[in-house]
Amino acid sequence: VPSGLALALAVALALPCVALENGLARTPPMGWLAWERFRCNVDCRADPHNCISERLFFEMADRMAEDGWRVLGYQYINIDDCWSAKQRDAAGRLVPDPERFPSGIRALADYVHAKGLKLGIYGDLGNLTCGGYPGTTLDYVKQDAQTFADWGVDMLKLDGCYSSEDEQAKGYPEMARALNATGRPIVYSCSWPAYQGGLPPKVNYTILAEVCNLWRNYDDIQDSWDSVVSILDWFFTNQDVLQPAAGPGHWNDPDMLIIGNFGLSYEQSRSQMALWTVMAAPLLMSTDLRTISPSAKEILQNRLMIQINQDPLGIQGRRIVKEKSLIEVFLRPLSQAASALVFFSRRTDMPFLYTTSLAKLHFPENAVYEVQDVYSGKTISGLKTGDNFSVVINPSGVVMWYLRPTALPMQ
């Protein structure tokens, strides 16, 4: 057993088994995160509109409250790296950069809360954050947890740059305990598995689910289709390990939604939304909500999509078919015997007519379903398990179905 894992196991066994059962994130968290779109832009003199500053978060909070995001469930507005001053204060506390966050984080949290939203913040378990700002070393874990709670923070993303395997094995569970000890409900997103390669034996998903509400397993997303596909490939190649780890209160996080930025076509944007939903992934947008296009907004605000993503059973979907024709089929079981199916094309030539039946996709025999196309809204009534059907899937696009049984076979 690698030393870090042995240590983590010892730490976990020493915990009460309610290490993190904080009652939070019963469905995948939804909201907005600064990183992919705004990165570590701290030059507020040259670029006041887009730099990491309180203004950016005030403006995004306004957009989330006023443009229909909040009512659909997008509730977290999350600060990422590069928010703090370069030094802790005299008492050793983290402090926001005084020029870029002159009002302070508490005032920002109050503003966000007044809009009916929640505030997330970023820390890093290490000497420095990835962007070179003060990190949270083991001796600062309790103090930083208390600082975040005092500020009214509702979610913490704890990164892992500049820390060792042993420090991570101690620090990530330690932060879970410290957050709980503050008495404030704070959703805990940790990057622990991503720094250990994301897979057993180095990553123990049983322990992870007791420590964190969500976790980054794999590489950072970039604004490109290649990046989205590489994440999909890794997640579904390793679905036998990853899929059982997810559930209410503990989620795999394939990283942000980049819909509304520059790297994805319309079809690819629809694909990311559908595939993240079938994965029961957190829906954390990273785009400029002040300038987002109507088509991107429509994808991100699709009510049936969000209902599927937020299904209370919280079962992560799986890839169930991989055809030679470069068509793949994904299935997510939902509450009340419903299901979501995603038909995804990796083709690059032309729309493809794909024919199959629910029987071939291992649905129960002699059942009858009502089908709703998640994007078009069109419905098919009376689809029997044995009936052949066809869907036309555009290159790098999806067709997504929501299936509700109208008749199930007798048990």
C-alpha cells in the first residue's frame, strides 16, 4: 500500500464514520466558477472588466439572480485562485487583495446571499496556490476553515499544488473535520484524486466519499473540444471504478462547463451539457454571463436537462454501447423507473442515422415508454422495448432522450 494511502486509511479509521456527512450536495452542485474563463487575470488597471476582483463577482451575481439562472438551480458563485493578497496578515489569516477586493469577502458574501445565491471560495493545500498565492499548509487548516466560515462562505474548492502525497493524505480529511467544526454548512470540493492519478490503488474512493462532497478526478478542462473529449474518454474508460463512487453528497467532478466560450461549436456545446448531465456531474459554468449568447444560454437553461442532472437518486450514468460506426450510447437510471439516454456521435463527416431498440439497450422486456427529446421537446408515445427506432445524430453532436415508463412488465 502506498504510504499516503496507508496514512489516509489510518486517518479515516480514526474519524467518526460521519467524517463529512454534512447533509450537503444531495444533488450535484450547480453554479458558476471563475477559473476557465477568467483564469488569474489580476491586471485590473488594464482590464477592469475581466480581472479577478469583487466587481466581477458582484456583476456575475446580478446576472445569476436576474437572468433566470438562480430559479433553475444555479446557486453557487465561486471565486477561484488569485483572490488573496500575497501575504497573510499579522495574525496569520488569509486576506483578500485590498485593491481588487476593497470591500472584503464578507461583504461580497452578504451581497451574494441577499441575491438568494451562495458564495464559494478557493484554497490550496500546500505552500502556495497554483497561481502563487498563500497556500494552506497543515498548520493553517483549522484557521483557514474558520476564516472562510466567518466570512459566510458556502463552498470551498481545495486544490493541491505544492503539497506532497503525505500532506494531502493528512490535509484533505483534516479540512473536512475543520469545516464541520465551524458549524457552518460548507460544501467541500477537493482536488485530492486528481493529484494522485485519479485511480486505485492510489485513490480510495470509499474514503474519498467520506471526506469530500465532490472531487476533481482528472485534468483541468480547457476551452477546446479536444479537452472535453479527453475528459470523456478518461471518465468512461474508467467508469467501473468511478461510477459507483458517486451519489448524494459525493460526486465525481469532470470540471467546468465551457459552453458560451470560444472553443465549442453549437453541437459540441449540446454534447458537453448532455454528457455532463448523464455523468451526474456538478454543473459549474465558467463563461461570461454578461455577454453569453442566446443559444448557449438556452442549452445551459434547459429545464428537463437540469431536472435529469438533479435527479434525487443521484446515480451516475454509464456508456453502454460503443459502435464501430463511432456512435456511443450512454444510460443514466433515474427515479420512478425513468431513464436518460444519450446517443453521441464521434463522426466528423455528416449526420448519421442510427437504428436500435430499447431491447438492444437492455431495457426490461414488454415495457412501454413515453419518450421526450430533451433538446427538441418532441415526444414519442407508446415506444415498446422491442420496437426499432432511429435517431439522426449530427457530427460531434448528441440526441438525448428522457424515458418514462407508461407500462412495466409484471414482476
